[in-house]
Amino acid sequence: MSALKDRLRSDLTAAMKSRDEVRSSTLRMLLTAITNAEVAGKEQVELSDDQIVGVLSTEAKKRREAATAFDDAGRAEMADKERAELEVLVGYLPEQLGADEISDIVRAAVEQTGAAGEGMRAMGKVMGVVQPQVKGRADGAAVAAEVRRQLGA
């Protein structure tokens, strides 16, 4: 049984008891997304904490993108709702890496793979080394941008 999933369930119960609508609806949505991921394949599986963090990251990214889209469309109250949900989700994600930490991880991966000077041909090789190290702790687009920058593309 996943400790993170248990925590989400108990936090949902607490949010419902305290009548915290945003928190309880966000946690319900998240638990539904986790259940959907568990039954998505041919066989039902129990997600590990790492896999749940992956679902969390995906849901957080959806909220960020939706908030931006609503802002661009001039729908401030919908954007605020998405940001409120994002705030709840971020509380369950591992501590996010800063730009300097991402840069250090990418630099080490470039050295490890010997990709320096290869340009964009080495992007996949470097990302393959970097991704497991930053999973759930950094935005994929920011990581890819840093890899591009360091590969000189």
C-alpha cells in the first residue's frame, strides 16, 4: 500500500470535515486520476509513491497550463480556481529543483555521456540520463531548455 495514497485519503477526509471545498475537490480529482492510472493497462496495478508523484506532476502541469490559458482568455476567476488547485497539488510534490541545481545535473549528464560538442544529436542521450534524476522535482520543459542551452543549440 502506498504511503502517499494513504496520506491523500486521510487529508481528503480532514478537508471534508473542515468543509474546505477547494482542497477536498482537488484531492478527489487527484485520487480519481490515480485510480484511472491504476486501471489503465490490461491489468489493475497498485501505483508506487514514485508513480503517484508522476500523476501529481501531470495534474500540476495541467493546472499551470489551464491557469495560463484562462488568463489569456480574460477569465480571471477560472484562472484563480486553477491556481488554487495547483497550490494544493504542489504541497504533495517533492521539493522542486532550482535553476542552478537543474544546470548542475545537466552539466554532469553531458560529461557522463560525453555529449559535449555533439549538439542536438545528443539531446536524447542526455535527457535519458537527466530525466530519472529530476522526475517530479522539475518541469520537463525547463530541463529540456537547459539541455539545449548546454548542448549549444
